[in-house]
Amino acid sequence: MSREQGVDPLRPRASLRTAVVWDVLSEALDGQAAAAGRESLDVLDAGGGTGNFAVRAAGMGHRVTVVDPSPDALFALERRAAEAGVADLVRGVQGDAHGLLDVVGAGAHDAVLCHGVLEYVDDPAEAVHNVVGALRPTGVVSVLAANRNGAVLARALAGHFAEARRGLSDPHGRWGDADPVPRRFTEDGLADLVTAAGLEVAAVHGVRVFADLVPGSLADAEPGATEALLQLEEAAAGIPAFRAIATQLHLLARRGREA
């Protein structure tokens, strides 16, 4: 089915931040294609930027539309798709989550990716609603968002205890005025957001459980250490106690029966 299965030749180092998400997503796309009886799906990447996931999905043979507000990111996406040999399968459109359905067709996509978007939009509920609006009745949604608990743990381990305490109690999971992330989520909060939009949660994984806590010098200290860390990430991703402290939460959801 695929032109190229999306395997990163630099996987041991470059994929620590994306391997868990890609493993879950590629399996979901394969399942979606099998259920639909089609080799090629229509995939929407809302806020997909330069196409880290979009180009990989196109490498599997899917048609991918990337919506992003940055012209520079879309230019980089075009170049990246061309270099990967999938320019004919990747389309970039300027827009944002607020006006998503104004620039893409409603109900026209088998899968929608919403990665690193909900932290920054003015209204996350509206963004998820628009994502669902772009989805076909049997479609799947992939949501990736910052985890409040992971940020609290990171601040505490860095010795910033007051900031960690603030992040724990702040309604948006922010650790201070200098925090560059406008909003973070708990697992329950993220699940509530997508179920309120008519989706059913199929799976939740933690992303970067250990990677952001381990100094790079340790990962590079001996041959195979980075690959071993990646394998540890993949093993821990689905365990509730570990995903609760991950830097990000990855949630896979499908339309509910009443949606």
C-alpha cells in the first residue's frame, strides 16, 4: 500500500519526540484504510506546520491537506514533500483552527490530526468541534497536547518549586507569567473536551515520559543508549502511571454512535 512506510532513517535520535505518536497513528491509518476498503485515505493535518506527520502519511500513500496559519511553514512543507517524493499527495492551505471549515470541506476526511494546536487556540472546544466537522462519519482523530503534570514535574526537578506549585493549581496549567505555553491539559480534561464534541476515546498514550528529563549527554554516552531510551518510551507510553507524567498526551478518538 505505501510508497514509504514513514520510517525515519535518523529514528534513534530524531524520533524520541514523535515515535510513540507515529506508531499509534500509522496503525490507526492502516486500520482506517482496511475498514474503508480503500488504500488511500483523505487526511487533514490541522496546524501541521512543516509536515512532520503529513509527509509521513503521504509516504503511506494517503492524500494529505495541511492547514496552517504560517506561510513560511507551508513553504517548508512544500519543499519537504517534494524532497520526499510525495508532492502530488500533499496540499498546503493557509488557515487556522477557528476558520478550519472555511478552508477545507466539511465531512470530507477519513482522519484529522490536531497536534500541538489546542494549547494555543483561543477556544479549544471550538477547535475540536471544527475538527469533528471535517471528519467523515467513520473517521478517526489524533490529538496531541501538552500535559500539565509533565510540566509540573519538570519544574520541580529543575528546582523551581514555587513554579511547580503554581502549575499544579493554575486552571490552564501555567507555571508563571514567563511560561511560553498558554494552556496545558490533564488526561481527564482532554478526554472531556473530545467527548463533548461527540468523539469516543479509543486510546491514550504518554509522549516523552522520560526523554525530556534525561540529559542529552546520558543518551549519547554509549552506543545504543538513545535507541534503548526510545524503546523505554514506547514500553511506558500506555501505562497510566507513566503517561500521567509525560510531557504530552496523545489521544486517539473516533466518532461516537450518536455523533
